[in-house]
Amino acid sequence: MPLWLPIVTAVCFALAAVLQTDTFSTVAFSIAAAALALTALVQWRMRRRDR
């Protein structure tokens, strides 16, 4: 998976979380954004370690 994909997706989920009006959607989108940001970080570290 390209590294840019989880980064862009995390940004989109974070933006969606900011635009939500109800608490459940805000929390759900925030969790998704955090999970994807963590995925991007782990992939970046794995690629850096393999070099």
C-alpha cells in the first residue's frame, strides 16, 4: 500500500470529524483518523527500517 493513502484518508476522516454535529459521529471519525494515522506511522517506520 502506498504511504500517501492512509495519510490522505486520515486527513479526510479528521476533516469529517470536525464537520460532524453529533458526538457519536465525531468520536467515530476521530477514532478512524487516529487509526489510519497510526497505520501510516507504522508503515513509514517499517519502510525506513528495511532500507
